Amino acid sequence: MAIRKPNRLTQAAMLKQILKRCSSLGKKQQHFDEQGLPLDVPKGHFVVYVGENRSRYIVPISFLTRPEFQSLLHQAEEEFGFDHDMGLTIPCEEEAFQSLTSMLSS
């Protein structure tokens, strides 16, 4: 009686499916709630991306009423418009953004 070798393609395909399910399962549980909102952003805050490296910052919604922050939003509108998939991106240096948010927080 001959011993049959396992089919390599079948094993590879199964491993690929398992890894895909495990990695996507972890992402959904760790980073987003059931509505697709990020878990690390507290209520009353939103995320912006700043600088060439697109560093992620969480800022309070109250900043939206401040003229200094509104100026940054107008710059973002001029540079990127509203129809893009990059998230709310602020076109300024990170150091300048950090100084502004520090000033607005105090």
C-alpha cells in the first residue's frame, strides 16, 4: 500500500486562510468598535494627521471653534480638498502643530 504525500498547495492555501482570518480578527477587535470607530479616540475628540510623515494626533473637538485651528483647516482644504482617502491631514510642520495645540490647550 502506498503512502500518499499531503498536497502542498492545499496546505499552503489553508495556512494562508488561517493567517488571514487571525490577522483581520485581531485588527477588528483591537482597533475599532462595532461601528467602525477607533477605540483609542475618546468621545469628544477626533484624529488629524500632521506633517510629511503624517503623524497621528488626537485633538479635542473644542479646537474646531478656535480661529487658529480653523486657519489650519482652511489650509488643509486648499491643499487637499474634501474628496480624498487620507483622513484629515493638516499641512504644517509637526513642531508648529504641537506648539499650537499646546497653546490652545492652556
